[in-house]
Amino acid sequence: MSTSDLQIVIFQLGGEEYAFPVSCVQEIQGYDQLSPPRALPQAPPFLEGMINLRSTILPVIDLQRRFGGERIQPGRSTRYIIVELGHERLAVLVDAVREVIRIPVATLQAPPPRFRALVQERYISAIGRLPGSPERLVVMLDAQQLLDPAELQQLAKLG
């Protein structure tokens, strides 16, 4: 891998493609229909609950709900992307993981200013054109911004 390349995990969420840098992804796990996340009382709508992953309790964030959409309807391709947020680990619920690829850093751009006024830009680190298909764009997310410091503090109290 060239130093001018970035390895990313591309995933689907509500028909759109997003990505996390591999550097923040610890692992990818399948969604177990027989053991869905355990709900927590008075949790924010995007906090789907908690799962037990190899004797470690992890909070589950429904990324689609976090972004203001409808709850993900789990299916055969639904996955958890386990990410590190400082000292916390978090299971991010997504519709599907598509691929892990390397992209040239030069294909990444900051979101245009007019775009920033319309979306919660804190979640977006860049927008990239994928190799082999200039029309195929992916929104790079900053996993560190999925929860604000107060939300992280609340999660720490749960675990």
C-alpha cells in the first residue's frame, strides 16, 4: 500500500455508500437475528441497545437513525462494524458491508461549503471518488464524531 493510499471499509446505509478508514475499524460482525441488541430504558432513539461480543458488552448505534432516518430493518446482510472511539468500543449497525479497498488520498475532497449548511457535517470527514468509477462517490465518516463527549460519558456509565 502506498503512503498516498487510504484503506477503507465501504458499507451501505439506506441505499447510499459510506466508509470508515480501516484504522478505526476493529472488526466486522454479522447481525444475529436470534440475539438482537438488548434495549436500554430511556436511551436516545439511535442507541439500539447493547450486545455481548465475546464477553464484552458493546453499545449499538443504529447509524441510519443517528442520521435522522428510519430504524434499520435487520436482514441477512446487516452487519455490526466495531469501531474504537478513544477508550470506548462501539458497534455501528449498518445495512451491509460492501468491500474493503484502497483509494488514493488525492481522490478525497472536503464537502463543498453549500453542502455543509444542509447536513450534520461533523460526521463527514471527506467525499471520495472510487477507483474505476468516477461517478461512484463515497462519504467518508469520522467515527470519532458519531457521539459527542456528553453521549460518550453517558455510555461509560452504562458499561
